[in-house]
Amino acid sequence: MKKDRINWIDWAKCIAITMVVFGHIPQAGGSFLPFYICTFHIPLLFFISGYLTKVRLDPKEELEKCTKSLIIPYVLYNIIFYPYWAIRLYLDHGVNFSVFEYVIKPLVGLPFLQINSPISSSVNGAMWFIVVLFFMRITVFICNRSSKPLLYMKLIILLYVGLFVFVNYQRIPLPLTVEGLLKCMPFYMLGHLTKHYKWLDENSIQKDSRRAFILLFISIVTSFIHKSSDCFTYHITTFYVLNLSAIFGIIYLCKTLNNINSPRLVNISIGTLMIMGLHWMFIGTTNYVLEHIFSMSSGITYSWFMAIIFALCIDAAIYPLILIAKKRFPVLLGK
């Protein structure tokens, strides 16, 4: 285990990516836990990414880092995912083979930012995360090269919050990639600013545990209000209160776990990108098999408890692939 690793960050990354997997498992409607987790799990992952983004001023260095950690994995995980996507396109939608549907549209979708359109197809939908993260990294890089980087980052937070509120108020439909950028940029920037201002550098199990309890309690209470409110002002306000309290609540919870070390924890943390890139394939394949074994014409759904077990099983199934990638294919881990 490398000495420069931050253990509570590994905890946070493991919890966040497992929440993402959990959120993509089909579950019965009306359950509180999926709604609660799915409201903040992606912003949490972007907050952590922002916290871990290093300040670089050399354009060549930043481009090399983005290429190795984002662009190449983005292309590779789309290629790996393609056979599964093509098979499901045929089995689920009965689309007969044509060069346009099976070759041209996915190829156009690759540089077209994972957007489904009449001329493009999103092969690996989860890869919108990498597209958005790339834009965020470039934005932070540009800010850091400016004369007032912190001011510009704060203004960007306000700008994106305003845009997200406006889009939701006007009910403007957006592609997932664009919506994700508007929604999550403020949390990414907040993570980067949190690192700069050293807001999380203090280590005190007692203080961290109290903060975690209070913030998570606030997030749970706010989640009930957010879910039931029909008033737009309350709904959008509670969205940000819920996210901020849940994100920092999870972070402080992870800080209380800082003294609990495990090589498996580190490997899952290192393999976050691989889990993001492959988990939909594991979920979809498992669901397809179970639906046909038990003749479920309406599609399978899970209870929240079974969804947690399923998410942990997916982490465990991908774990050996992470170990192989560490030794032979580090590019799949963004290394």
C-alpha cells in the first residue's frame, strides 16, 4: 500500500461507486433508500474527483494526464462494452443488422459525448461520467492558469447552479451528458476548493463522527421533504441541502473509518473506473438470464436489501479483473 494514499478517500470512493452500482439496479418504486441514494451518489463521486484533481499549470502535462486517465479508458470501455450492446440491441429491440445501426451510429456516438440521437448511439451509457469529468478537468485547469483561480471557480459554481435551476424550472429536456454537467459541476468545483482550503485536513474521530451523524440526519430529513414537495422552490432548495449534507456526511463517516485499512479496499478504490465501465454489463446480463429463467415478461425488480447484496456481488465479480488490470492493463484503471 502506497504511503501517499489517503485511506478515508479510498473508503469514500468505494462507498460512492457501490452506491452508483446500487442506483442502476432496477428496484421497486416507492422505496425511500434508492431515492435517497440516487439523489446524491453521482455528485458525491464528482466531489471526490474534484478533491483529488491536482493543480497543474503545464498544458502538455494536463493533456497527457487526461489522455491516459480519461480519453483512452473512455474509448476502451466503449469497445469492451460494444458486443454486449449489439447483442442487447438485437434481443431487446429486434433491430436487424445494418451498417448504419450497428457501426455508424455507435462510432458517431463515441465523439458525440454518449448522446443518443437519430445519427448516434450511446454504447456504454455510464461513460457519460468520463465525458463530463473531462470537461470539468479542463475547466479547473483553465481556472488555475488564470490570475484569480479561486474567484473564477466560485463564479462557475454560481453559474452552473443558476443554469441547472433555470433548466429544471423551464422543464427543458437535455441529454444525460449535458444535464450531468450542469448538475455536478458545482460539486466537483466544491471538492477542489475543499482541498485547497484544507477543510477536511483536521482529524478527530469524535468530531468527525458527530459531524457525520448530524449531516446524515439532516440529509435524510431533507430527502423526505425533497421527495414529497410539489413546490419548485422547496424542491430545488432541498436538492442542494440534501446533496451537501449527504456528501459531507459520507465524507466525515469515511474519516471515522480512516484507521481501518485493507488491501481489498485500496484495490476497489483503484478500480473505480473499471467498475463504472463494466457494471451495467454485469447488471444487464444477470437480469436478462433471471428474467428468462423465471419468465418475467415485465422485467425483474429487486428489493432495496437484495439490491445492496447484488451491488456488493458486482464489486466482488469485477475485483479479480481489477487485480489483473493492475498487473497487465493499468490503462483500464486510468493509470
